[in-house]
Amino acid sequence: VLSRGATISPSVGQAQDFSSPVVYTVTAQDGSTTRDWTVTVVHGLSTLTSITAFSFTEETGPAVINDLDSTIFIEVAFGTNLSALVPTITASFGATVTPGSDIAYNFTGPAYYLVTAEDGITDRLWTVNVTERPPRTGTSITAFTLPELVSPATINGGVQLVMGRVPYGTDITSLIPNIGISPGASMDPLGGVPTDFTNPVDYRVTAEDGSTFQDWVVAILVDPNTETDIISFDIPELLAPATIDNTLHTVVGSVPFGTDLSVLVPSIGLSGGASIDPVSDVATDFSSMVSYTVTADDGVTLQDWTVTITEGPASTETDITAFSIPELTSAAIIDNTLHTI
């Protein structure tokens, strides 16, 4: 701001380098009277000595920093080696911290840090107290997954039981479970490895404190088969394999002409775990169509089948197939074209 009517050079509003003194020339309103002014700008050195941030990678929560009494309280995870922790420290602008940030230090007892302000004179001693979080005592299985599960596993913490279901036909002798447990706890046997779940598997979860434990049982059930197919049908007298239609649920076969249909014994193959009524491998009267009911492995799903066995046509062959006389000197020659012997 200048005297009335005066002007200045360099002009107002022009960026200026004040790393060294700058001379301004003020010219009075008369246009001829001038005066040089020297402007010197210097930094003001800070006297602040605060620690504004203090942290460890092992911390369980933010540090409590009290700027009034120059103390810091911070907790780290159970099992942390307090004798060689590396803190990250932020202090007031321009200040220095001794020992410095990112330098290993012994925190088994109170640790002391000297913060020296930017002015190089003002300093303050800070006390840092580090405590180790008490060990946790959780012994829970919190999650259990298998790629083969048909629905999420049921985890019952009241009776320490985990149950899961896999589809029919799954090989449960080498399943790889992914198991979540309480923070800091360990488990035996381990998850993530092939495990035979043919029978329920016992797991022991040991808490972070190393002494508290809980035994769990994991049971994997295989869903029953719901198929109700007849996959094979055989009678010793059949002229050719029976025709099995899994769409119409019919079985059709033929036996030689003259066979007694009332006492045939069928051998019937079914879907895994299924049962059939009437039962297989007993004499059955096939003089007329026979109805069978196939019950699936689940004990609920049913399918009715019909089996029809018929006699083949009577033979029209008139061949002599063998001819012998005890006195023959060689085998008789049978010609079924010329009909001679």
C-alpha cells in the first residue's frame, strides 16, 4: 500500500523471489521523487515439539498420544517381541526425533524419545509405554467349506459339531476342507489338506493362550441316490439281452418257444442303493406282464416298471444235427442241403 498517487516497481501482484532481499522503488505522484525500499523475508523457526503419530505394524489399535504430559500408550499383538520393535513416528513440522523413526528400539519397559524443535533449541522428552495384548481364549470353528458341499455347512457351537452334505457319488476319502477358527488359535489336524471323511473326524482347536482347547467333530454326509433305474435284467433262458427303456420304464424279453414262463428267475440290476419289489433272484410268474416298483436310495423316490417276457416262435427247422452208430468206422457225413447221411 503506497502513498496517495504513488507507484511502485516491481509492480504489486507480481511473483517475487524473496530468498534474498528485494529492492522496491516507490515513485511519488509528482513523477520525479523516488525512494528505494529494501524488503527482507526470513523463515520463523518453529518451537513445536509434539509427536503427532506413533505406530507399529504389530499394533492392535491406534496409539493414545497425550500432548499435555508427553506420553504415548500403545498395545501390540500377543507374542510380539518387545525388545526390537520398529516404530513409525511423525513429529511437529521441522522437528527431529531421537532415536529416529523406523529404527528398532527396546520397548520391554518405558522408552524415551527426545523431540527437538525446528529452532534447534526447544526440546521435550516423551515417554512411550508399549503393552502386549493378553492372549485370546477363543476355541471356535467359525467357518467350514468344501467345494463339494451342496449347501453351507451347519456349525453348532453348543455341541461342537460341524455337519455338511455332499452329492451322491462324491469320494469323501480325500476332501480338502477350508476351516476358519478363532483369531490366534491353532487346530489339529490342519485344514487345507486332504482328509478322509468316511467317518466323523475329530478336530482340536487350541486357543491363542496355548492352554485352553476345545474338541470338535466334523461329519460329512453323502446325499442318498434318487435314481430309480433298472440297469440290467437277465434270465438264463433269454434268447437275447432284454430291452430296457428308462423313459417308458419297461423291460421286454423273449425266451425259446415252449419255455415255462411261470417259474423264471430274473436277476435285476438297479441304481445304486435302490431296492425293488418283487425282489430279484426269486422264481416269478411271467405268464403275463409283471409290475415292479423301484424305490431309490433315499427311501422316498418311487418308480413303477413293467416287465414283459414272451415265448419266441416255434422252430421250423427239420435238420438232423447228429447221427451215430456204435459200429461206425468214422463220423457220419450229414448234408443238410441234400438231406443225406
